[in-house]
Amino acid sequence: MDIQILRDFPRGRFKHALFDFDGTISLLREGWQGIMAPVMTEMICGGADPSEEIQREVAEFIEESTGIQTLIQMQGLVEIVRRRGLVPEAEVLDEHGYKAAYNDRLMVPVRERLAAIASGAIPRERFMVLGSASFIAGLKERGLTLYIFSGTDRNDVRNEAEALGVAHYFAEIWGALPSLEEYSKEKVLREIITAHGLQGSEVLIIGDGPVELRNAKEHGCVALGVASDEQAGHGWDPAKRERLIKAGADLLVPDFGEAEALGEFLFASPDGPWQRS
């Protein structure tokens, strides 16, 4: 079984599971980093060519902020633009303006992929992390209540989950709202734990970004990191793997190609044997 166990954790107790969406289930937005980076550098530099220092700062910012709401990322962009001082203050946009510029570019390939699925030109599985549908179905069959909590806008993530054929598995699909106060992954997790009187070990968090895994550890939940090569749709992404280890992942998988075996491992007897990678 291609699974890396980083620390011991209680098994067989899960009642609820929360999934990140992009990069964990969906590949419809694969390549978003390559769209966000040039948008950010253009906004920081105006018409000037970006320095290596600025390019490095943008890359590090995107890496560390993966998983949070786009609007929060764009708030960070506003701060960088002002700090760098290469753009006149009158031309600096707010976070909503930068988000609109980014989304305009991002949605071009996303709409093309959705259209390809709708027409039958490309099977929807091509735009999903390997085995993700089987893993989701397996958790549902075991009686877990499932949720999606995403940094993508709520209407978009709901539409994309429908297009990929997985929306019906989830009790709720959350995504970003216009007001930051209304939604965050941490807020959703905290409210689920409180509403259902859960212990942290009864909640499984599955994601490919450091944000949701850090939220998991803050609340004592079990963190399953998905360090998948998004371009291929399967296999390890070494950089993502390192990022998720730093975020506190309890275990890592490259994809869900061994969904049945992974489910059996997660629901084995809490006192059963296990091997640390």
C-alpha cells in the first residue's frame, strides 16, 4: 500500500470527514498556480519586468497560501503591491479587483474542461485525482457524514462537484463567500465539531494544502495529506509532500489508487498493528 504514516493516530473512530476540493478531488483547476503567479507579478510590477526576487516572493506566497480563500490571497497581493511601490497608489486595486483579474484568466481553461466533460469529449475521471471517487464512495458506505470545504467560490465548487459526479455524496459543500467573515475552513470545522459533539479523532480531514491540515491539527483531528502530481493526476509531487509534512500530516498518499486498502487501514482496530514510514 502506497501510504506514508508519519505518526500514530486513533483509527476506526471516524464519523465525519471533510475534503478539500481542488487538488484533492478535482483537477479542473490544475495549473492555477501558473495562472496566479503571472497575474500577481504583473500587478506588483506594473509594466516593468519582474526581478528574480519578486518572482521568488510570489512563488513562496502561493506555496504557503495554498488552500485559503482566493480573496485572502488577494489581500496579500495588495500588501505586496504597496510594499514594493512599483505601481502608483491610484492604480492599486483592492482584493476584489485583483481576484476578478485572476478569475477571468483562470476560468478560461476551467470552462473548456467543463465543456469537454459535458460533451463527452473527455471523461470526467480525467479531471479527478486517481481513485478519489472510489475513496469518497467507500467512506460514505462506512456511514461517515462527508463535506467539502474549499477556498474556491461556493457556487463554482458546487457546480464543479456536480460535473465530476460526486456532489451527491456530500451533506454540504462549502466554498468562499463574498464576505470573509462568513466563511473559513477553520470556522466550518469548529462548527461541525461543536454541533455534533465530536472528539477530534472522530474527524478525518483530507487535503492537499497546508491550510486544512494545520486546521486539522489545531482541533485534534486526523490529517490525511494528498501529495498528488496534479498534472499527471496520480503519483507523488515531492514539493507538495514536503509542504504537507511541515503542515502536520498524520499520513500521506500520492492519490487514491488504493482506495479500498486505504479505507481498510483507516478503519482497522485502533489497537491494530501499524508501521511508521
